[in-house]
Amino acid sequence: MNERTCDLVVIGAGPGGYVAAARGARLGLRTVLVEKDERLGGTCLLRGCIPTKALLQSARTWELCRKGAKTFGVDVPAAAFDWGRIQKRKEAVVRKGALGVAALLDGAGVEVVRGRGRLDGPGRVIVERPGEPASCLLAPKIIVATGSAASAVPGVQPDGERILTSDHLLEIPAVPPSLIVLGAGAVGVEFADVAAAFGAEVTLVEMLPRVLPLEDADCSREIEQALARRKIGVFCGHRAVRVARAGDLVEVELKDLATGAAVTRSATHLLLAVGRRPVTEGLGLAEAGAVVDRRGFVQTDAFQQTAAPGVYAIGDITLAPQLAHTASAQALVAAGHAAGRAVTPVDLDLIPSCTYCSPEVASVGLTEEEARARGHEVRVGRFPMAALGKASILNELHGFVKVVAEEAGDRVLGVHMVGPHATDLIAAAVTALSFGGGLATWSRVVHPHPTLSEGLQEALLDVQGMSAHG
């Protein structure tokens, strides 16, 4: 077997892996990145965040042309969408991103090796590629960033034709006439949004009591109202107890977990959006000494080190929010630590969460429920988007900004937003919380007018009973 040495091996080229590799190389480590896919970028770029948001942007453009343009005095008399061209544009966005990642790694001096990597004892990574002899990379530091895959539903086997995962739905050749989505987290809500925008009859099913169950309850209620306005059927507190193909339809029996009552729904297609599982099977992590739980997640310390000497884990395989920006933040910590630099661990309470449905949802910090569960006495400030001049200009009046703060003291615990461009606006809250901005100081920051950012300023003032426009 061919063997060669380097300083750092990174397994996986997603937003965790490629960031770690680039940072390691720039810190002077001879770095090799191992990736099984032909294109770089991982799930986020190739099959997740980026293609999904490209479809959502096409959906928003179509909705504006179909029914919204007249509000602005613009007639679009012959509007139509071409799903084939929408898919081609999505693919062009992905292709551009993959080429960008390749250029980034090349510029940083990272060597990319194609194949499937696995640990084979201390400091050894075996790389296997079909039809070729295996090779071995020897390195004192290894960062594992293999990401995640769509979780399975017991007894339900995706067939890629009628029963789909998100990977299948991203490549579907035509908009499904009707769609049942199992799972109302960010992935399920976003795909329900896209399908409904292009005319599908959509039913959204969630086992937990509300959609977007990880968000603040007020945000969930606002999104449930938005889904109802768009004629998307929502069954919260329901579990699928039977899924069966019935000719050209998929039939799903749902059980109300509160009452035990059953209801049956059918659609041309079913999407499984019940979460994602870590891709750690067959990597040799446990054999190397890392602690891997029964679900496949890897335990790490604050610097992303596993219990296996010299082995780090980052991204979706760790016990952290499964988000691209989480992986990238952890990558900087792991690569810096591997290079012997001083680094600051990632504060998981300050990882922003974003859902790109219409209206958008974004948050950072603790929800009101989480804050109370941790023993905080809280006070809450709110401000409606409808009261903002910029929201009226955009004709996007639904939503709000909510601030959760300590009852006594100056500390802001969380910020939650529903509304236009919320996923961009949340960055201001992330920055302020990360730098320890107190309520009194933060609320004095002058926000430009007319902008949506004024909603955050007003919510901060509202916590103190000082809202200028509330």
C-alpha cells in the first residue's frame, strides 16, 4: 500500500471540512483533504442549503410575478414558470459554488485526494476509491468532517419515485401535483414552501405540537398562520403509522398523539424530512478511541478534540446544531488548535438559526421557554413588522421581532424574528450578543430609517417599556 506523510488530514469537503483544510494550510500545516464526491462543497452546497435556497428564490420571484406585482403598479400579463430552467439555474449556482471551493483550496495550497477516507489506527487514514488500490496518509492530526444524510423513517423505504428524501426532491423533473411532508423542521417547511408556491397541494405533518419546534413558540405560531394563508394543511402532534403506495399515490395514515384518532391522507409524492443522521459508520472512529453514541454522534471537547489522540470532529457528526455555519465555526477552532494556535471555543448558545420560508424565521440565543427552563426570570419585548415603513414599502407586513431579556439586569438572552429578510437581520443580534452588548447600550444604537432593522431597535426599547412606535 502506498504511504505518504503530511501534517493534517481532513476527511470531508463540506463547509466544515474545506474551511478546516484551508485554515490549516494557511497556518503552515501540510494539509490533505479527502473527499468521496467528485465535486467539493459537501451536502450544504451540493444537496442542501444552496440548491434549496435557489429554488426558494425562484419561488419568491414567481409569486411576485403571479400575484404581487400589481401591488407595485406593475403588470406582468403573461407570467409563467419553466421548472426545467429553474432547475438549470439551481445547478448553475451549485456549480459556481463548487468551483469556488476548489479555487479556495488550491489557493491555500491544500492537496485534494478523491476517495473514501477512514481511520486505521493512530495517525493513519486509509483512502479507498473503486477500481484503484487503497492508499494511506500518515498525519499527527486528523479532522473528521463527514457531515450527515437524511434520516430514515422506520418501515418506510425511499424509492426515489414517489417516496422521496430531500436529495430526490431537489432533482425532481416536475413539480409534484400533491405532496405530503413528514417533518416540519426547517427542511420540511422550506420544501413545503417551494412546492406550494409552484402549485402543489401540500400537507405538512409534525410529531411535536408545533411547526419549527426548535424555534420560539411565538415564531412557530406565526409560521403556522402563514402556512394556513397559503392553503398548506398542517397536522401537528401527529405521527405517521402507515405509509403505502396505492397506484400513483402514496397513502399515509396519521395518528393524533393526543387523542389516538386516525386520519388518512394521500398525495402523489411523500417527502421524508424527519431530520438528519451523522455519517460516521465505517469511519473507524470508535476503534481509534473516539466516543461515538448509539446514534452515531461523536463526543468532543471544547476544542473539537475527540477521545482519540490527534483526532478532531466537527460539523453534523458532533453534538451541535446541524448547520453549515456551525461546522465552519468549529473548523476554525479545530484547525487552529491542531496548528498549536490559541483559539476560542464555539459558544453553541450563540449559533444563529434560520429558516428561509415566507416569511423568514431567524433567531439567536435562548427562546423564552428555554430561558425560563434554565431558571431565568424574563421580560419580553416585541415589535410588529407591520408597523415599519420599510415593511409597507415591501408589502411584507407579517411577522415581528421579539427580544427575551433578564427581568432584573441588563442581559439580553435571545432574539427571535419572523418577517422579510429576517435571516440577514439576525446578524446584528448575533454580533451584539457575541460581544456582550447589554440591553441599555444596545437599545441606544441608532438604526437607519426606513429599514427593517428598526424593528430590532423598537423591540429592544419595548423590553424597557420605552418603545417609540409601539
